[in-house]
Amino acid sequence: ATPLFLSLPKFWSTIIVEEESSKHYKINQRPFLDTRTCIKIFAKESGSTLILADTMLRIETINEFEDGKIDELTTPNWRHVNQNQSILVDMKKYNAESKEFKIISNELHNLIEETRSLGRNLFIYTGRRGLSPHIVCKDCGTVVTCNTCSTPVTLHSGAFTKAGQPLRFFLCHTCGEKRSADESCSKCSSWNLLPLGIGTESIQEEIKNNHPKTKIFQLDSDTATTKTKINSIIEEFFATPGSVLIGTELALHGLDRPVEHVAIGSIDALFSIPDFRITEKIFHTLLKLKSIATHTFIIQTRRAELPLFTLAIQGNLAEFYREEIEQRKNFNYPPFAHLVKITYTGTPENVKKEMKVLEEHMSPLEISIFPAFIETKKGKFVMHGLIRLVDHTWPDPKIVEKLRTLPPSFSVNVDPENLL
């Protein structure tokens, strides 16, 4: 059941929080509750046994275990070992050899052929949908963004022209704005717009061109909008020997059984997200993908030098935790501080004025003011104020009272899932 069912008037002897690291436990609208925290309080007050479980628990939870605040039910598995063949492919070497941007490595091309010839199945994961997640002007470096909310747009392909060429368009994955890709740079008027990154559609095009006999399935929010459709695509994939499924995180959540071959087509774009949890999320994704592959696991990356990838192939949770917890400590991120994110939305002039009011209201606490990752939503400017509570026991009654007396135009998110 979902956390909502804890409201039933019943005593539960045991409560298990499965996939404890999932971002979906944090409600993304007021009152921004973290239901994991609610469950912990509920279990303590009712005397229930609480079990936290996942492929890899959150860094905060592992730290609680290390500090002796929670006990082990079974001996923690600090190294995930399975018998598949794991391969790390440095895609930069292909650029150096051919001076051409390669989407699929020779290793993955060979695996696609093997999948078809032996009647197996291959799942290829990519972090983004569409053809290219980012478009920039090659002359002035300006990023092509949404006209409505200023989010970087993604290049997609749609219907075909009479000449058989695919019509390409820009799509905003935040607000849904869609427009023709036939445009010049908004800053310097150059037509030299360069697509960057790899999405589900670009991988599919590459496979179609090089492996025309291979049956391909695509699973992302463009092809499946309901649970029924997701399950239908996955069932058809498994029922088709020799087929390839290309998908995003949406597909990963739907895969409920092992796959012979698993490959990461591209995950590098996720590193550009300015989120203090992003490395942990990427590592968790790598472990989950590795765990469902029974024969072969391939990682394609242009950042092969990062220790993260080697540790994931080794399944070395302990070393990853040691490196990550040290970074968190150096920058006063959870679990070494409680974060309070206060957001205000309005006209640029109004937002700047209200943020000054916020600084005065929360004084003497230090508050960092910065624009949201997506600065404009529905034509309005968005700004955050961040408070790091390092030396305070939370909840601190004085700080809570100050937060409570803020006008409702400010939204307050304690221990946010991200700072975007």
C-alpha cells in the first residue's frame, strides 16, 4: 500500500518501507511532507517495527546505521556481485579515432546483433527522451529555451514530409510548448544550431539504420502515458525474442523481471543537473540496471574517468558511500545539516523585493538567495532562499515560528529532495 493507508485506525506490528531511496516519498506540493519521516514517527509512537529496504539505501539512512541510530535486520550487503559480464566503454575514444560523434559503440553494435541472432532481449537505458536533450548555438553558445517557461528544449522528430524526411520540432518537457525546429538563434540570428546529447529517439534511429532486421520498442513518456500502456510495451518486448527495448527511467520502473542484456546508451546528461543528490541517484540507477542483467551489462559514457562508473561495475557500495559522505560533510549537505528551501514566484521586481523582506524576517539566520534552475514558470520569475541548519536541533521552535509567520505567498520546503 501507499503511505496514505497508514491513516487506517489499526496497529501495525511491522512496517516495511520498500525502495526507501525513491523520490516519490517526498510530496512535491504543500505541505511538502516527506512520508518516510511521517512513517518513522508513526512507527515510534505505535511501537511498530520499521524496516527500511532498497538496492541501495539513501546516504542519510546509511549514515544513521553507521552512527548506531538504527540496527541491521540482516548483514548489510556492501558489495553487489552478480555473474554478468560488465563492460565500461569510453565513448571519447571513438571521437578521437573518427572525428565523428558516435551514439553507439562497436561493443553495443555487436551486442545488438548477438541479441537478434540468439533470440535474446536487450534493454538500452538513456537518461533523456527525444533526439537531443539540449540545443545550443555553435556561434554564440546560447541555449535554445522554451518561450513560455525558459526551460532548455529537446529536439524531437514527428511526422514525415512528402519527400520522406522526418519533421523535427522543439518540445519543452516542463510545460509542453511545441514549435518547429526550423529557426535561428534568438541572440545572434545564426542558423548554426547544434544538437547535443543522446535521447531515446536518436538511439532508435541509429539502430534502425544499422540493424534494420531488429525489432525495436521505445518506452518513455512520449510513447506511454498510462500504466496499462507501459505494461503492454514491456510484455510485448519480452514476448519478442531478439528485440531491443529503448527506454528512460519510466521503463526501468516497469521492468519487473531480469533481462539477458542491459546497456546504458547515455547517462552523462544527468551530471549537468545541479542537484547535490545527483551522483547518488546516478549510482543507484547503475546498480539497479546491473542487477537485472543476467548475461551482459554495458555502460557507454564520455566520462569513463569518473570513479563512480568503476565502483558501479564492481558493485562497491562501501567505497561509494565513503566518497559521497565526505563530499556531503565538506559542503554541509544532509545528513550534516537540515536544509530549508523557501520559494517565491512573481514578477522579477516583486520577487527581488520580497526576498529582501525574507532575509530581514529570518535574521540572524544566514540565507542564500538564488534563481530556480528553471527561472521562469508560466511567465513568472522563480527564486529560492536556502537556509542551512548545521548547529541547530530540528525542529527548532524559534525557527519554526518564524517560518510559520511567513505570508502564504512563500512556500517552505524542509529537507527538500533537491535545490532546483
